[in-house]
Amino acid sequence: MARKIVITSGKGGVGKSTMTALIGIALAKKGERVALVDADFGLNNLDLYLGLEGCDGYAIPDVLAGKCRVRQALLRHPKYPTLWLLKGDKDSFPINAQTLKGLIMQMEGEFDYLLIDSPAGVGEGFLAAVSAADEGVVVVAPQLSSVRDADKAIQRMKGLGIHTLSLLINGSHGDLVVEGEEFSPKEIAKLLKLPVLGVVPHIYGLSCEGELTPHIAVRYAAEILRGGKRRVYDPTKRYSGFWGSIRRGLKRSL
Amino acid sequence: MGRMFQRAYEVLQADKAVLDDESKAVIERDLEKKLSEYFELSGGLRLEIVSGEEGCALAITCKVERVKRFRILP
């Protein structure tokens, strides 16, 4: 039976879809059968991050409209054979919690992990995505607005009975953390009262191939999700100590 | 933990403070009425929601002159 994990954040633009794609790839690389469900209707981008934007096929609204079965709508990744995508839709699509839950239930026997990419905010779409999951990963940027929105999303999720939650801190600047100008992962964990699944440094963008490669920080996070060794990437490491202070100085002067 | 942390902590706590002064006064009056059935109260009752590491705790403080005599039916 698949583990159903919703990737959410509260605030938009903090890297939910990127992290969903990266965690999915990292898990698939370990041989896990993973399906990514793009529940961000109207603003779906998972296909883009996976390099599958040109692939035509059915999407969630087609399944719900009875035009196809879930299995027919699943898009297999050409590079990672155990990674699948269930596309959302480019148009805004009203979906309720019960409908999405039913759809997810049809898939849980065939996968090890179902990663549900939630829309931003705490509205209907968020509630539907959360209701379909048993666990949650909250993507949070080291900024007050992101921490505040994440806190609201966490309270809502707890209210919906999701208590297995962890934080994926995205966009951490090691140098700023060392200088006390940015929240440290420890501070974010203390504020949100959740364990840290991973800390991803601020380096990402879409690569030239239009596809992402998981950074070691994401691979560590995926390993923790799999129940393996608990390692969390430390972005401050290269900015600490004597050489670190030189690196910080150089970065400041650039 | 620095100044930034303290500010964030205060913002998050303020967001969670859902009990406005009027609602608080209503609860205090209710509790006072109920408690006065068992105790002779000598001062006003104070209700406080204390936020800590593990979440929130409700603290009720009031001065009591004595415990009233009451019987419990078996």
C-alpha cells in the first residue's frame, strides 16, 4: 500500500512543485514506485519540472469525467521507469476532497509512494490535497512570511488529522544563516514545532535540459522518508570557520 | 535565538491568540459563577492562555476564601 504524502507550504512560490519532482526522482532512483499527483489545478507545473511538458495525455479532469481510467492517465517518465505523473490541468478545475481521495485510493495499491503536489493557500484545493494524504511535508522558505503561512497550513493539516508532518526548508543561504541574517533550520523547526526532513540550499533553477537533478540535500531527505539513515544537509558548513569567513567576505564583495 | 526569531515567535503567537477580550470576559464570568457553587471566592477570576513549547495551556487563577460545604450523592 502506497504512502500518501502531500507536499504543501501555505505560501506560493517556495518550491512545492520543484521539491515534489525532486523527491519523486530521488525516490524513483532508489527503485521505489512513485506517482506524482499534480493537484495544483490551473497552476500545474509538475510536467515542466519533470521535462514532460510536451507529452500529451489524459489528466485528472479526464479521469473524473469518465473519459479514461486512472491507469491510462498516468504518464511514465522516460528516464526513470518507476516514476509516474498524474497530470493536473492548465485550466482551473473545481475538485472536492472526496473526489480526489477516491482517485488517490484507486492508485494506492500500485505504488510505494504517492506524492500529492498541493496548491498554495489554505483553500478548497489545499483541503482536497490534504484530505487525500496520510502524511505531509511542508516546504518552507527561510522568510517570515513563508514561516507564518506554513504555520497556518500546519494547523489546518493537524485539524484534518494529519499528524505525521515534517519540514523541507528550501532556499537556505548558508552565509546569511552564519551571519544571523536569515532563519536557521533549527529556528524554523523550533517556531513550527516540527522535525526537519531536509535543508535545500538556494541553488536551484530549471536546468538546460528542462529537467531537475536532485541535489544531495534532497537525496538525504528522500532517504529519511524511506526510513533510512537520518542525514540533513548543512548549508552553513562551507561558510563556517576560517575558510568560511573568507568565502562569506568574497560573496559579500561580489 | 536572535531578534528575528523573537519577532517570528511573537507573530505566530499573535496569530494563534483567537480569544478576544470580550469572549475572555464572558468565559471568566461563566467560570466564576460555576466555581462560586463550590468555593467562596474573594477576588476576581483571571483567565490566561499560556503558550509554551508543547502548545497552549489554560491558566485559571482566582482567590478563594474557603471551600463551601457540598455533598456528593453516591
